[in-house]
Amino acid sequence: MAQLEHIEAIEKRLWTAADTMRANSNYASNEYFLPVMGLIFLRHAYSRFLMVKDEIVANLPSRGGKTRPLTKEDFSQKSSIFLQPKAQFDTLVALTDSDDRAKAIIEAMESIESDYESLRGVLPKNEYQELDNKVLGQLLRTLNPDELKRVKGDVFGRIYEYFLTQFADQKAHDGGEFFTPISLVSLIANILEPSHGTVLDPACGSGGMFVQSARVVERQHQNPNERLTFRGLEKNATTIRLAKMNLAVHGLEGDIQKAITYYEDPHELLGKTEYVMANPPFNVDEIDAEKVKIDPRIPFGLPGVNKKGKVSNGNYIWISYFYSYLNETGRAGFVMSSQASSAGRDEAKVRQKLVETGDVDAMVAIRSNFFYTRTVPCELWFLNRAKPEEHKDKVLMIDARNIYRKVTRKIYDFSPEQEQNILAIVWLYRGQEEKYLDLVAGYCQRLLGEAEGCFTGQGENGDSIEPLPEFTASLDALLAAIKPFVKTLAADAAHAEPLKEYETALAAFRDDVNGFKAAIDEQVEAWKTQDTSNGKLKQAVERLAPMAETSRDLVKQTDLLYKLACRLIETCETECAARDNDAWASREITRARKAADQARQLAVEQLKLVRYFHRHARWLTERFPEAKLRDVEGLVKLVDRAEIKANDWSLTPGRYVGVAPAEVDEDFDFEEALRDIHVELEDLNAEAAQLAATIKKNFEELGV
């Protein structure tokens, strides 16, 4: 969690720096978009290259004392991309102002295209000649911060996606429609669980559906290039370049064709596809009805035609296409406007025919503000041509509108745990009880791991940390810095009461920390023989509840102790004339106070994780106490066809699951609430500055 927040800070800093540099170029935001993404592509590719290089080199065959050279095939097997020395990011960063950076970047791109036929003519090249040599150097260095070389995992994969997100938010290209939020793509991929065959995205944008599908296969320790074949359709040539870059940087290959899906089907995959995944444009009303009315991809007929001869709303054209591409065992998962699930008239007739096939598997309602360029709510549709007989006339309805995490004032997403909890409902629907139990057990294990991490763990840079002991030690150091001055005061001076309160609270804190450590040791030992059957896991979740509550209490005590220490310092300075006394080491005390605050923040962050994972375990066991799917008010209901028919064939989850009962928020986090307010204020200030600049520019153009 600490690393996640660290990476988020880096992302924002990189974006701000890169966006600021646009002022030093002749590019508008939509022109600046591709060369910046090209450099992000190179840095991401280099990151993945380094992740697997040592392992590949260690396993290279040798003959006669000579080791075989590296090849692109070595890297493709590791879902990475091979880079010649000239294309490696460190080579480009090392260039000086006397070097022609644009030429070097172009040569780097050309070397990659020479190794990967699918990228020929795709990567940005000439665009770099329009950027000043020093600006390019600054941009290269900005995208290569030292801290990113120390963090673990596919960090630049996140940053690549973050930059896509930011450009989408700016509508820098194609109205931002090239990018589907990672939360939604990941949820679709993990519900579909693609394992083999063709994955088709008829509106593929930047290729996120393919990347997430590959990750599902990788988690099964399989090679996605061997298991999956990616096929895409996209109307915008620039977006196709972006998609091919996105695939390549993840070591993937795919066939993406330029086509207007409404009228063209170059892959000719009617009835042949194992998986269809997509986020198509919503509510399109310009589709020529005459051109599509006899299309074999529309098995349920047209969803209404207006007076201009256009299809009234294209949503059900897309839905029909997705359905028709599936083979007899195929599955589809796609994003759709929320109005489609309850649309009336001719659209309702198409929806009725679709429901009557028995192939509508699940519907998931998503609240508004998940998208970067539109605030509307949406729904995820899932079709399954091979539904088990017991589910043939039923549809799983999940209302996930109350499940979200606030990213900015405008944008929400799912935390990894929230996504897993939604998936758990699907697992129970499919009878995959073991996966559900593994998740609950995993939360309990994470709780215990994070609890142990309060005493000994690993920091962002791999160094050892001891959050609670270090916080206690920092308080001791702070008190030691204050004590020489305190000794000069009378016993009944103004400092006496705050000092006594502080020392009493510190003693109680030490006792509670020791008790917490003993409880952790006891529960860790108990877990070694933990039975992971449902009944025993439920007992374990309840058994761990006191530990979770203790962690919350320790957070409060930690904050209180720091406040009491600050109050003692303030009393000494304002009421005891500490600053006029040589025994008051002001600089040393200030340093000690800052160190205590930093230690406090680390301890609080770690303690909160204990309760966080317990909360998710309990969320599941309270809603599904028997580890079986059941109706949960406001969340989920398995609805039969008769009920759907009685509701005008609506597929809107909220119409069936009811309203969730109001819950008392026992976990209200004042600091988190303040952080949200700060995020909102930051966004509003940025918008105000941007608006002021626009107004100023407009006045200048008017000569006012």
C-alpha cells in the first residue's frame, strides 16, 4: 500500500513535468500525445526488458565456451520486448546536448521496428524532430527517475496506463474514447477468464482488453502468446498505432485492422470466436440502417430506425455483433450504457430475444465517474453460449454502484480487494466455492502479515523497517531532546500537566503495543493449523476481530501521543520561555518532532492495513455466511426469466436487487476525509487556474 501511494506521487510528478514541457514545443495537446507516449513506450519496454533479462541470460545455452546471443524469441516467451543497445532507455538518457537526441530516438524506434514486423511504421519517429534538443533531454531524464529503479513490480506498466488515462482525461485524442478504465477492463477479463482461442475486440481502442486477458493467462503460469490469439477492429489510425505499441510493450502480438465495425468485418469471425471483449461508443445514432439491415451479425433484427434512415440507437447493434461473433461455447464481456438495459420499444424487443436465448449470464451495474471523459453510469454485460443447464433461464444481477474507491474528485475506480469481492460473487454463482474460501483465507493471512509488519517489515527501497518500535523510539528521542530544559523548571511549572499526560499516555501505549504483539504471535501460531473450511474460516474472521479493533485503537493512540508531544513543546515555548533558555535545543527538537511525525505516519499506515484486510474478510462472510450464493439486498440476486419478463425484459440490476440497508460507518477515517477534501481542492484550484488562463487569453485576443 505504501509503494502504491509512492508510485501515485511519482506518476503525478512525471505527468506534470511532461505536460509542462509541452509549452516548450510547437505541439498542441493532441499532437504532443503521440511523441510522449512513444517515450513512455520506450521506458516501459526497457523496464520489462530489465525485469526478465538476467533470468534469460542465466539460462542461455552455451557451446564451446560461447553463449548464444539474446534473441527476441527469448523475451517474447517472458511477455517482454527485446531491445538492441541503441533502443535501451539508459543509452538515450546518457546523450548530451551536443548529441542529436531526435535522431537517436528515431534510430531506437527503427531498430525495434526492424525486429518486430507488427510495429513497422507504427512507432512515432519524425514527431521528435519538432522538439527542441534540450527539451527532449529534459523529457528523457524526467521519465527516468532514480526511485523507479528501486521499486519492484511492473511499475512502468502502471505509469504507461496512467499517461493513457491523463491523455484520455484531456481528450487529447479521439475524445478520449481510446481508453477504458483499468478497473473495468480487469473486472471483465477476470470474469471471462480467457484461457485459449481467439479474443476479439471490435472496438479495441488502445488494446487494454488484450493486455488484461494476457495477464489472466500469465497468472495461470501460461504463455499468453501460445494460448490466445488477439484480433481487433478500430476506425482511427492513430489509435491503432497506440494499440500495437501497447501490445508490443507487453510482449504480445495481435492483428488489429482498420475498419468501421458497423459496416465491415475483415476478420470474418462470425460464430468463430471464443471470447469477445469491448467498450464500444455509447448511444451512437448515425448508423445507416440500409447498410446493416441484412448483416448476418444482427440475428435479432434492427433496434428501431428513425426518419433519417439511421438506426435510432447503436447500442443493440453492438450487442448483436458481440453475440454473433461467439462460437457455441463462446463468452462475451463488454461495457454498455446503463440506458440500454431498460430501453423500450424496438430495443426492448431485441433484448427480449437475447434473453430468450438463455445466453445472458450476468449484469454488473457500475456507478458514474468511472470514465475519464464521461460521467454517466454504465453496466457490464456478460454473455455465455455454454451456460450450465441450471442457470439457463437465470441471470446474475450484481449492483456494484456502492462499491468504489475515490481517486480524484471526478474519478472513481475499484481497489484490488473490491474487484476481488465482486469476482467472489461470480465464483459462488459458478459453484467455485474453493476460490471464495481461498480469498477469505487470503485476507486473514494478509491481516496477520500486515500485523507482523507493524513490528518488522520491508520499506519501499527494500530496507528493514519497524513501524511501531521506531515510532516509540522517536518519541523517546523527542522527550530526550526536551528533558534538559524540563530539568531547569520548577516541578509545578506550566509544563507539568502536559508532561504528565504525555508520559502516562506513552506508558499505556507501550503496554498496549506489547499486548498487540503477544496477540499477533498467538494468532500467527494458531493459523499454522487453521482449517480452511467455511465454518472454521468464519470463526477465524471473528477470532481476528479483536486484533483489528486493537489496530484501530493504536492508530488513535499514536495520533494522540504525537499531539500531546506537540502540546508539550508548545507549552514550553509559549508559557515557559523555552526559546530564551540555552537548555532548549530548538533545532534538535524540531528535527526530533519531524522524525516522530514521519514515524507516526508510517506506523498509522501499517496499522490501518490490519483492519483493512479484516474488513474485507468480514464483508464476504457476513454476506455469504454459507459460502453459497444467496440474494443480498442492494447487492446481488439471481433472477429467473419469468421475473425478467414481468419487468419488461429489463436487465438493470438495481431493478431486482433492491436497496442496500443503511450502514453505520464505524470506520470513518478523519484523515482520509481530509485527504479527499484536499484532493478535491487541488482539482478545483487547477481548474480555476486553467479557466483564468483561458479567460485572460480570450481577453487578449479581443484586445480588451
